[in-house]
Amino acid sequence: MDGGSMEDAMVGGGYTDEPHVLAVDDNLIDRKLVERLLKNSSCKVTTAENGLRALEYSGTGR
């Protein structure tokens, strides 16, 4: 993970113009590639190595 959080996307009670993407893949190389492509497209990126971790990051974890 790059250290970003879903809460970081909020500024002053509203969303920023920069899209925040949660990229999930169990393959580290694929995750890094997707992260780089999205960041080059001006997206804020949080990565997760599996679906369970993605649910935790999105706030819907069990």
C-alpha cells in the first residue's frame, strides 16, 4: 500500500477533484504496474493485496 487512506480523499468535508482509486490484485508486480499507470493519470491510489484487505480499506470489512 502507498500509505494513502480513504479518509485522505476528503478535504474540508468535500471530495477532492483527484479521483481516489482502490486497486486490488494479489500479484505484487501487477499491483505496482496499475498503481503507476493510475498515478500517471493523476489519480490518488491505494493498493490492496486481496479482497479482504480491500474491504477493510473501503470501510465495509467484516
